[in-house]
Amino acid sequence: MEKKVTIEETENIEDIGYEENITFLPKIVDNLDMECEYRKLMYIYEAAIQEIVSKLNILKGEFQFSNDRNPISSISSRVKSKESIVYKIHKKGLPMTGSTLIHNVRDIAGVRVVCPFIEDVYSVARMLVKQKDIEVIEVKDYIREPKENGYRSLHLIITVNVEFAETSHNIPVEIQIRTIAMDFWASTEHQLRYKKNKEFPREAQKKLKKCADLMAQADNMMQEIAGNFGQEQW
């Protein structure tokens, strides 16, 4: 049996052969109408998103009644656009088929969770992945090891079991969990970087990185204040 990845192991996690273990999705017949196959796949990924969002909303609702505060500020989700999927497939130099899509695009279904504090990010992740029908495939901790541009977030690739009328499938979903400050920076950076179809100036990149570092300092300070104030952790 494949070893389940835990949140505690995030510091040294690398690619663990995700593509070799993705046989859980329904069989795709590549010589059929690609548009029909695409719609079929998108429905399946939407169903997986609904499962994850439902689990998170249950946790969020439970904390509203049993604790002084809630570690989940907001939950959002999306299915990757067809244009983004096509771009990613073409960028890899691969044929646009159902099988290629399944085996090479890991973030078709995405859920984002925003939390008040850094510790909440890991607490929510632990609560979610310990559920029996969720299996962790890959963890990328950009909080402990930020991207070069300053981006910070905890990324999980998980599979969730979805029951259909006559069968069930374990469907991959990417979950991004971050603080309010991290989400503000990431959302604003995206607006600035992709607003115009031209190369982003190096000086602007440096300023954005500085902003990211300032946000991280604020996050750490807020976490310290919460700890000194006796803020309950989960």
C-alpha cells in the first residue's frame, strides 16, 4: 500500500510519482469527440470540488459553534479554464487528448482556503487530510520555502473519493491554503503582473518581492501576538 504523505513531512517532500498512480480516474477514449470527453472530465472534477468544499464548510460551521474564533476565513474554488489547460499541454509539447490531460495537468480542480494565522494554515490542512476518504499525493510548502518572487502558500495535491450513480472514483484536487496577508499579496501580484500583455519590469519585481517579505513579517508578528494573547490553536 502506498505510504500516505503527512503534513508533518512537508519540509523535504519531492515528486513522488503522481503520474504513475493516476489510474483512479475513469477511462478516457482518445479517439472520440474531444469536446465531449472534456465536458465529461470537467463534470467529474466539479464533483470533486463539491466534496472538498463541503468538508471545509462542515469544519467551518463546527468551529462557529464550538470555539471563540474560526480558523477558516474564506473558501473559494475553480475548475481550470479550457484555455489554461490547452496552453499548459501545448507548453509541454504534448498532444491534446483526454489521457494527456489526466496525466499531465494536476491542478484542473482547485480549492483555496484563506486563514487568519500561519498556524491555522497547518491546522486546517491536518484536519482535512486526516479524513478517511482523502489521500495526500503531494505537498509543496511555499510558506517554509517561498518561491523566488516571494509567493507563499501551502499547496496540497490530494485525491477525494466521489460516489456516482454506479461507480466511484478518487479524483485529484489541488488545495491552496494561505493567510489573509498571503492571499492579498498573491491576488494583487497577479493583477499587476498580468494586467498588460508585456514583460514585467525587473524593478517592479523587486518591489513586489519586498512587499511579500513585509507581508511575511506582518504574518509572523500577528502569529506572535496571538500566541502571547493565549490564542487557542487547533
